[in-house]
Amino acid sequence: MPLNLSQPKRKTAISLTPLIDIVFILLLFFMLTSSFVPWRTVDTPLSVASDAPSAAKDNDIVLLTLKQNDQMVWLDGSAYAISDAAWFKKLISGHKKGTFAVSAEDGVNLQSVLNLADRLKESGAKTVSIANAFSSKDKE
């Protein structure tokens, strides 16, 4: 009977610990060396109060006011819904060459102002301006 001197093959267990260590080191390296995009702000140029006479007449400017974030716009003491497309069409057809100024009171967010400006543009307004909320406070 032949003598079997070779040892039986043992299953070698592969340890995952060094692999996990390397993955964490690579993750840490990429996190520390990457650069993140900073938050961007929306640049909204506001009108500045001046003493120079403007080319537009006062009756050419339609001032729409947002008092709250409730999707209501105020014009001459009356509230209208921003979703009322027929009212916006009628308003803009009555002021074809007019400038529509959007004014917002304290607490109104930028999204509400932009929703109103978008509605005016969609309805056919040629010139939409965001009124400067700080000009009246500086004069006091």
C-alpha cells in the first residue's frame, strides 16, 4: 500500500477585514479630496430709487403686491388669484405697453414672487420688474 505523504488540502479562508479597511481608506481619501459645489444664489437685480425723471409715466406702471404666500396678488385694494389666467390676460391687454412691477411685503418668499412674474410673462407681459422693497425703508 502506497504511503500518502501529502497533506490534505485545507480550505483557505479569505479574510475580508483588510479589504474593508482599504475600502474605508479610499472612501475617506475621496471624501476629503473632493470639492463640493457651493450653494448658488439667485441674482435678482432690484430697482434703485433715484431722483432722475424716468421715461415711463406713472400710469404706465401697474403695481402688483404680494402680502402673503397664499397665491393671491393685490391690485388697487382687491385680491386676485395667481391661478386666474383670464384676469391676467384682461389686465395685460388693458396695459399693452405698461410695466408690471411686483412688490412683496415682509415674509413673502422668493418663490411666490417668481411665480407671479412667471404668470405675468406667460400671459403676455412685455416688461416685468421686481420692485425694491428696501427703498421705502431707507427714506424713513
